Amino acid sequence: MSAGGPPAPPAHRDPNVLRWLAAYAASVTGDAMYFLALTWTATRIAGPSAAGLVVMAAALPRALLMLGGGVVADRFGPRRIAVVSDATRCLATLAAAAALLAAPPGPGPLIAVAVVFGAVDAVFMPAVGALPPRLTAPDQLARVQGMRGLAIRLGNLAGPLAAGAALAAAGAAGTFVIAAVLFATSLPLLLTVRLRPLPGGPPAPGTAWRDLLDGLRHIRRHPTLAPLVAVVALSEMCFSGPVAAGLVLLADERGWGAAGMGWIVGAFSVGGAAAGLLLTLAVRVPRAGPVLSGTLCATAVCTVALGHAAALPAAVLLGALTGLTTGITMAVTGALVQGETDPRYLGRVTSVTTLGTLGLAPVVFPVVGLTVDRWGAAAFFTGCGAVCLLAAVLATASPALRRAALGPPGEAA
């Protein structure tokens, strides 16, 4: 509630939040279409090795520039950076379509597009993390994170389906054009979003290096953020891509084929969407710390059981349960990070948490193949479960996290 004004509407009925959510959903769907078209085209042109090179070309600049992207988001404003990022994605995707139409296809243009997208992601992700606290009241952050999780799951489900249909009907160039249209759709929505002013005024001017160090000190000195950042990195490290690769190898090892893999991945997305819907409807999470520890323990159990599943129906059910528990964990940790962080540091804090998850993907992906090849898929999923259990132990061991709550300001756990 603003001073002397009417109470702010709930986030799921706030037109300002819904405009941001629609822009974000369009961007996520476009990103999923772009990535599938890019890897599909690279594979068709030069084989799986070229696809791996393209993925690496996107991952490296994202990891190397992520911390600097947080400084940029805090210094120039998250909405401005989000708008520029989606505009750049739109232009780069159109350039890729034009290159495919104008000349015989080759891996060079695809690698160039992947590098651009990786660099843009390094500033887009911190900007996205810094936006929700500027859109709504603190007691609505859990709800906003639930809505964001729902948009991510639906976008990651709709994007590949749309990309598959577009690739069959219009080819790679047409798919890139459709993805560019989705990026362009987000621009007018973002431009009409109203932001709350920062408490305490804008950040003091300084060098980029000093801004980065200030952000790291803010995390280190904060009693809740320091353990929370470690918990986020551990809880999401396996689920930012490695588990998806592990599911492919699991389905191949069990003889379930591509259809079986699709059922498990689809169930995972449905479970994540259910988690997003659940937190969208929730008024508050008064015992967020214990909820976080509980969902991490449940994720550990479900992940290990999934790796040992002998029948496809059991794997599908476990995939849905894992999607549900990871979706709740992602929403709760996201809301806690945004609620505990001084808004002037949100871009930098988000860049650190994102680097701890997506930034480690290039290192973790080779481990997936080596582990499955030597010890089997069950060993890989058991290792992922152990990482989740370690995150639960860290969350439980932190007194500040045990007392954490998501609700109206001043609410006790």
C-alpha cells in the first residue's frame, strides 16, 4: 500500500505486472524457438560437433560477462537493459534468417548469432532479476516468482512445439523470423511497464569495478544472502541443463526412445507449471525457510528415484514430482533473493546467482556424459540428488534462512 493511497492490487490482477509477465513469456518462448532452430540448423549443416560448438559459443560469453552484466543492469536500469536486450535479439535473429536465405548455409553465421545471444543473456538475466521488486509490493514477490515460473515452463513447452512445426513448414529461416516477432512483441509491453522508485535514490556514481566489488560485499556481509546464494547455486546447478541431458541418456539406456524422453520432459514441465500456479494463488509463504529445506529434500529423493526407475510410467510420475519440487524451490529462492537484497544491488546479486547456475553448465555438461558412460544414468541422478541434499543441509544450518518468511513486511516466520 502506498502512503495515503489505495492498496496495490494482488500481482496476478495488477495490469502493470501482467504486462511485464506477457513480455517475459513472449521473450522466453522466442528464446526457446531460437535455440532449437539454431541447434537443429547447425546439426543439419555440419553434424553434432557443429551443434556442440554453437552451444559453447553461446555459453562462454554468457559466463564470462555475467558479473559485468549485473553492474550494467544496476547502473542503467533493468527495464532499459531488458528492452535493449530483446531488441538486439530481434535484430540478430532476423540477421540469421537473412544469412540463411542469401547464401549457402554454413556454421559461421550461426556461431556469430550464438555469441551475440550469449553476450545479451549476460545482461538480460540480471535485468530480469532486478525488475519484480520495482513492479509490485514486497509481500507479492512470492506470487510474482510463481507467475514467472509458470511463464518459463509454458514458454519452454510452447517454444519447442512451435519451433518443430515452423521448421517443418517454413524451414530454419522462417523459424528465426517467428522468434524475432516474439522478441519484438515484448518491446511495447516493456516500455509501458511502470517502475517504483528506488528507496534511497539512485546509486552513487562510481567505476564499474567498484560497483562490482560493492555488490559482492553486499552479498558477503548479508546474514541471509550469503547462505542463500550458495543454496541457489547448488539447488539449480543440476537443473539448469545437465538433468535434461541426463534424461536423454536415461531414456536411451532404458530403451524408452525419444517418445519416452518426451513424456518425462513434458511431465517435468507440467510439474513446474503446477508449482508456478500454486505460488501464484498463494497469499504468502510464512515459513519460507522450512519450505525451502523440505522441497530440496523432496527433490533429492525424487531425483535419485528417477535415475533408478525401471519402468516408463514410474519415470514420468517422478519427472512430474521433480518438476513440482524444483518449481517451488526456484520460486521461493527467487522471491527470497529479491526480498532480502537492497534494490540498488539486485542486478549484481542476480548475476552472481545466475553465474552459479547457468555459468557452470559448460563445465557440468561433459561430466554428464562421462558419468553415464562409466557408471550409468542412475549414478548421475544419484549425484544430482546428493547435491540437492547438500543444499538442503546448508539451508537448514543457516539461522537466518530458517527464520525466512515471504509475506507482509514485518511478518515473523
